[in-house]
Amino acid sequence: MTHPIEVVGLDADDTLWHSEIYFDRTQRRFDEIVGRYVDPEVDVHRVLTAVERRNLGRYGYGIKGFTLSMLEAAIEVTDGAIGVEEVSQLLAAGRAMLDHPVELLDGVDEALTRLCDDGYRLVIVTKGDLHHQELKIGASGLADRVERIEIVAEKDPATYLRVVASMGVAPERFCMVGNSVRSDVLPVIEIGGRAVHIPYHLTWEAEHAEHDGSVPELASIAELPAWLASLR
């Protein structure tokens, strides 16, 4: 019997390697630095999140846009009182995120090897800064396992239709795998593809999405080869 899935799409950040933990750590550093300049009742964390959302259309996703949003939020919430030294510390925190080595999640290397051995064609579909995502994919050691790499501005139905067309398959022969229901699951189901959610223990607030609870979910990417095999 022909397997119903030919192409497997893989999200990158927090599906193949750790990412959100570094954003969370840096946001807590932002809260500490900027919190010195405001009254205790001011929620600087919430201000930064609002500025990030406001800037997505300008900067897109990724660490560089996050760093610019930290600076903008710091100036905004302190009415310009933030010091040069603190601004330098925020910039240094952003650079540290960019320089952090890629750390694969447990089971990723083995799972991708198994998927290749089982004959699936793999494509990485990730949002973020083009240059930084290319660097991370190269440093991950996974680039030789995938047929195609798609670094996109947004993950919406139109993007996924373009991805499956570039791979030469119908949507129903495509399965997307990722940690975000909003970005990796719902748009793919909308175009008639399959998707599976592999939660990460931290999820950026902008990636939260309501759903009916019927989304397939795995505890780990290590379970993916067997789950795909079960679709036969």
C-alpha cells in the first residue's frame, strides 16, 4: 500500500532545537533591568510583549526584531529615562542570544535519520531572520537530511500551499510537525494536509491558539516515525 504521506515538514525552533528558553531568559533580564526605572506596579514584561506584537509587521520574527523591541519598550515604558549602560546591557543580551550554540532537542537526530531511512522527503519550514536561521540550520548538522529549507515571513495557508507546490506533492501527501498549533498545525489542516503537534514546555504568547482539542499530539519527536507509520 502506498503511504499517504510523502513529504514531512519540520518546524525548526523548539521542534528541532531549543529556542524559546533563550527568549524567556532574556525577557526576564529585560524585566530586571528596566524594572529599576518604573514603579513596582508597572508590568514591564507585558509592555515588551505588546511592543513585540506591534513590531511583527516591521521586523518580523527572530532575535534581531526582539532586541529592537526590547530597546523600544525600554525607552517607551521609562519615558526615555533608561540609561546608556542599561541599553548596552540589553544589546549585549540580544547578541548573546545570536551567539548561543545550537542545542538539538533529545531524539531529533535519531528521528530524522529514521525518517530518511523510511523514505520520507523532508523540508524545514521555519519563521525568523533569514541569516540567523541559515546559520542555525548549518550549525545543527541536519541540513544534509532535508531536501529543502523554507525560511518564511509567516506560516499561513498561502505559505504552506507554496511549500507543498515546491515539493511537487498534493497537500494531503504533506504532514507538518511543530510545537505551535497556531503556526504549524491549523494552517496546514486548512489546506487539506496533515499536522502533528509536539509541545515544547515554553510557548511564546503570540503562538497561542484556541482549538477544539482534536489536534494530534506527540510527547516527543522520537515518537514521530512510529506515528507516521501508523497512518498506513
